[in-house]
Amino acid sequence: MITITKADGFAEQAVFNQLKERGGEVDRQVTAAVGEIIQQVREKGDAALREYTARFDGAVPARVEFNKQDMQAALKSRPAAYVAALRRAAENIRDFHERQRQQSWLQPLANGAMVGQQVRGLKRVGIYVPGGTAAYPSSVLMSAIPAQIAGVEEIIMVTPPADGGANEDILAAAAISGVDKVFLIGGAQACAALAYGTQTVPRVDKIVGPGNIYVATAKRLLYGVVDIDMVAGPSEILILADETADPKYLAADLMSQAEHDVLASAILLTTSEAIAEQTKAELERQAQNLSRKEMIAQSLRDFGAIIVCADMTQAIGFANELAPEHLEVCAENPMEYIAKIENAGSVFLGHYTPESVGDYYAGPNHVLPTGGTARFFSPLGTDSFLKKSSFIYYTPEALNAAKEDIVTLANAEGLTAHANAVIVRD
């Protein structure tokens, strides 16, 4: 199911190279297909949405649009235990993202001048919630709650139809999260509808949320027409483990990501050969009892690996090179390593902090950069839904004091009209 490699400067690099190529280059066929979908939705609007929904989802739902009253009805229909868990998770997510809130500011300067920054939420955003191999109410919470905190005026959600209708669990999560409207459309066509608007789907300023390769490609192609959070690829987890780690926990955590997709990546970097062997055995044992064991087996076989490292310093170096989406530190003293971890979407510290805690409950966002992009991308957050405008106010006295410097700089660049705009204000 998974191979064990001992780091020697060459063997592990072969594994890393395979992982880095996992997403592959941009698939030209997918790009062409998505480009055609975008063009048709732009030109034909709702008619194109109906056509693609029938083609890709089997049939057009009798009802496509749902309002807040519908979401509240779905919430009331859900089991009490589910609703209670959803509300507690939402409370944690809301508390975490409230702490990210930014403020506008103003700084007085000499001679009565001032500069500042105005921070405000986007007017309307679209959140994409997957509904393919699994439905993810947790992604509703993670996308909509930060948008609500940021002050977004209208939150539009798109999600593929489930068995010809709406997934009640997703609608319930939408009710708790402050979503304004839900549309049962998915794939590249949903992204195109959000970017350009149709007769029924309003145009948004930004699209966020995870999706398959068609969704990711659509977001990439639409960037510029609309803002996006990131171009996310298949899910991934990397675990750093010393000799105190429990192989049973390690195997369970590796499979928690492998069950997402056959392209998902699950990597264990450990300083112990014994832990490596025992974890491999645990993977074989535990997988037999899981509902997605075939997908897990393929994911681990194709994109999983256990690498035995000389020490934690080497393991952390490898982790920083790979820049994983999820990074667990299963070590005796995990806090001593946190400052050394430079590239990771979200870090999980200790033996009792499985990745699942972050996916559902703790509060930090689970919409994370993948494919090594944690080197320069950050998790989705409150600031993802903000825009900032700077402002300047100068009095005659302030402009006169700065005039000589401004004119000197403008003339140095050959922009005499810039200089003149100051000179004429004598």
C-alpha cells in the first residue's frame, strides 16, 4: 500500500519530485473544455447552466435557487446532535476569525496633512462548496463565516445538486453561516456564472472555496474578471514524527487525507525505522474497516510515502521544501519546532491534534494552499474578503513644504506634467 524510503540525499528526492509533479502541468484538454464552458455561460447565461447541469449532474433540479427561509427550514429538519455540533464548530470558527479583523486608520502629519487607510468588506462574494465524491457542510462554515465577519454585504453559495435536489446538511450549515442565497449548480459553469452573472445568478467580486480540477481551472481562467482565493489542487498531509509517536495515530491521520481523492498525498517523515514499519502495518490493518478503502489504497500507493530521516532537523527541512497543506508534528515537545516550520498551510501540534480537529472544529480555516503554494499563499481568512483604499489629505502648507522634493522626483522620471501639477498650486 505504501513504500518506506530511507533518506540518503537521493532516494527521498525522487519521492519529492513525484509529489511535486502530482498536479502535473496545466491539462490542455481540461483548460480547453473549461474555456468553452465559460464562454457558453457568458453568452447564454441560465440556458447554458441548465444544459451543463443536465449533462454533468444527470438532470436539472426542479428548484435551483434557495433563500434564507429555505435554509432555516433545512436547519430545523436536521438531527439535534448534528445542529449542536455545527453550532459549536461555527462558534469556534467565528471566534478565531474575529481576531483577524482589521481596522481602518488615520495618521495626522505635519502642517495639517493626513494619510490613512479605509478597510471595508467586499460587496458580494461567491463561495463554492463541493458536492462530488462527498458533500462538505464544514466548507460552508469555513468560507461564509470569515466573509460575514469581514462585512461582506451579500454571500452567494453554489454547490452541485445532490440526487436531483439540495443537500439538507449543506443548507443547514448555510443557515448558521449567514449565506444569503444558494444555487444548485456546480463545476466550471458555476464559477463562470458567479464571475459574469446570469439572469438569475448575481455577479460577485470574488470566488472562494475548494473544488475539483475543473473548478480550479475555471477559477484560474477567470482570475482578473473576478478575484479568487487560490488555485487549489488535491489535498495533502505531511506528518513529522519522532520515536514517541503512536503508529496507530499516524496511520489514521495519513488515511484521513488519503480518503479525499486518489490524487491526495499522505507523507510520513519519521526519525524511527520502527515507527515507519509499525505505521505501515497499521495502514494495512485500519484501512480494511474504512468505507473508502479502495481510494485510500490507491492514494497511498501512488502518492503516499514513509521516509526515515536522520533527525528532526532533516525532517523539518524536507517539510519546508514540500510546503504541505496540512502539517502534523507528532513529537514529544512539538512547540520547540513551531518556529522552525516556515512553509505550511496549517500546523497541528502534538499527539492529540489530528488534522480532523482543524477540518471541522478548532477554528482556523481549512481552506488551505496546496501543491507547495504554502510558500507564498495563506489560508482563507477574514482578510481574504477585505479591500483597502488609501487616502491622503494635504493642506497648502503641507504641499508647499513637500513641493521641491516632489518636483525633483517627477523631473527625474521625465514626467513634467506630474511636476507641473504641484508647481501650478503656488
